[in-house]
Amino acid sequence: MTTTGRAPGRLLGSGRTADVYEIDEAWVLRRDHAGWDDAAAMGAVMAHVRAHGYPAPAVRPSDSRTDLVMERLDGPTMVQAFVAGALDAEEVGATLARLLRALHAVPARTSGAGVGVLHLDLHPENVILTADGPRVIDWATAEEGDPGLDWGMSAVILAQVAVSAEPLAAPARAMLTALLADPSDLTEEGLTEALRRRAANPTMSAEEVGLLGAAGELVRSLVA
């Protein structure tokens, strides 16, 4: 299905790099508006992890760099569920930990010891709670590598909120604590690389980048 160049329906949501449009009751179109994504590559990763039982949305084959047709999901994000009182902070962190472990159990598409499929943006706003359970969205940054980096990215994203002045700072710290409560595959190398990547991310504001030092210190204090 080719939809490049036109919006198929009403705008459902807009993020830092992509917009999501309604196609019908079963499908949506994710369109990159920043020029960074490769929709075909993203769809291939999603199809791969889904084929191994991981809860990613279904996708239609794509030959486009910007447009990806995906299964429409009904339900709140984990952040929305937390704000509504349907989920507590500890449940959010524990669910993220389970999703990371399950993802890293999926065989990599390339060979290599210690190499796994990495999401690299797995945080509460990228998990939708459907009637069939949590589903992981936004695979634009997915790659294969050391799982420690994936744990580092999720931890740093939560920690940036936890050390900020945002209303969700205290809950984010509780989420982070729960994420790291059980033995994880977080490594110092993974954390260091996650901090480096976040600092280099062009979607980060100067204020967000300025929080990275304190965020790194918080993560290290929780795993010490």
C-alpha cells in the first residue's frame, strides 16, 4: 500500500519525528516528518519481533522511507493509565523491565554472541495498554547490539524526568527504581553510551540535555 504524499485520514497524533493518521478502524499510517526514519527497515524489525511472539503492532510491507501502515491499537499509554490512576508507578517500571527482557530474548536477525534486538526508546509513552496486554510502539531507533544499551536508554529517559521540575518527576523516579529493582542487563558501558546518544539527539532541548549529568548520577545511585 503506497500512501506517500497524501494524508489518508484525520491526524490522530504527532510526535517529535512522526505523525500518525487514521486509515480505517483497523489500520493507521505513521509518517516521518523529520526525514530521519526508514519505514521499510522499521517495519522489518517489527515484523521480525512479532513473528517471535513479541507484542509489536502488525505492519503491512513497505517500500517507503517515510510511510508505514500499522495495526491500529486501542488503549491508553502507560503514562495515561498512570495519570488516570489505573496503574501505579511500580507497575509501570516492572512492566518496562519485563518488556525489555522479553525483547532481548528474541533472536537477532544477524549472528553474534551477546547481540539482541534493541528498541532504544522503550519508555511509558511508547507502551499502549490494549485489551490483549501491553503493546510496544515507535520502533524508529531499533537496531541490534548489546542489551545493556537498551536498559541504559530506558533508564536515562526515565531519569531525565525524575531529576526535572516536571509534575511527573517523583513518579518517574519510582518507575526507574522499579525498572532497576530486579537484576538487569544494565552495564556501565551501556549507560555511558545511552547518555552520549541522548546528548547527541537533535530532538533534545538544551534543558533536557542539561539534565543528563544528574540523570546519570541517579541511575548509578540506584544500581550501586
